[in-house]
Amino acid sequence: NFAGWNHLPEDMQRRLEGLNLRHVHISKVAEYDWPPFITDHPVKFPHPRNGRPLLLCTEHHADRIVELEEAESAALIAELFAHQYAPERQYEHVWQLNDVMMWDNLAVQHARRERSDFAGGPRALQRVALCEITLQEAIDRARAKQAA
């Protein structure tokens, strides 16, 4: 995320230059039947639309820093999480009727703290993705990579 990278101390930014993170996403939703998505990408990731650097290291998907030994990788990732998830870099939205939220999926990490309470009434979620490939193409590529 932009704030995550921009607020890193300069010595940490230099330390991360040239390092790659293994990103693993395994769907826990059985009815999707998605293959695992595994990719290596720079920790300092350029935003594809504007080129600004993002700190791309997410709690639920970061597996390891490829160039480091396991213990050093785990320690560095823990340090990045502590930095990114510090209270001053968090926003918690308290939903109210007619709220609309929009965010850049690459530039902002987002998650629900707990399952939605459906007793509050129906909710509508509309996801719009601006990508060069469709979700189905990404799934097909992941399946082909898994089969290889």
C-alpha cells in the first residue's frame, strides 16, 4: 500500500530494494474450486497505473521473501506487518445505511474483522475490477501452472 511504503524508514526502503515476496492465495471457499495462486513479485511493487511504489506484503498471502533464509524472511515479514498494521495506518469503517465504499485493491489492504451479521438486513456488494485479463483467465493460467 502507498502509506505502508511511504512511511517506511529510508534504511528499510533500501533494505527491501530488489527483494521479492512469494504471494500464495488458496481459496477457502469450496464452491469456487479455484487452484492455488502462487506468484513472486517485488516487495516494492510499482502500481501498474501510476508507477507509485506500493508495499505489497499482505498478512493472509505473504509466504516468504525469496532471497532470504527462512528465519530472516519470517522476521522481516513480521517487521513489515507491524509497520503496516500500526494503528495510525488503519481505518475501520462502521457501516451505515446507504454507505458506499470504493478503494484501489492494490493500494489498500482490506478485510472484515468478523463475519457480517445478516440480522442487520440485506447487503449488496458490487466488485468492479479494471484488469488486463478476466478472473477466468487468471484461474485458467493458475490451473495450467499447477498442472505443469
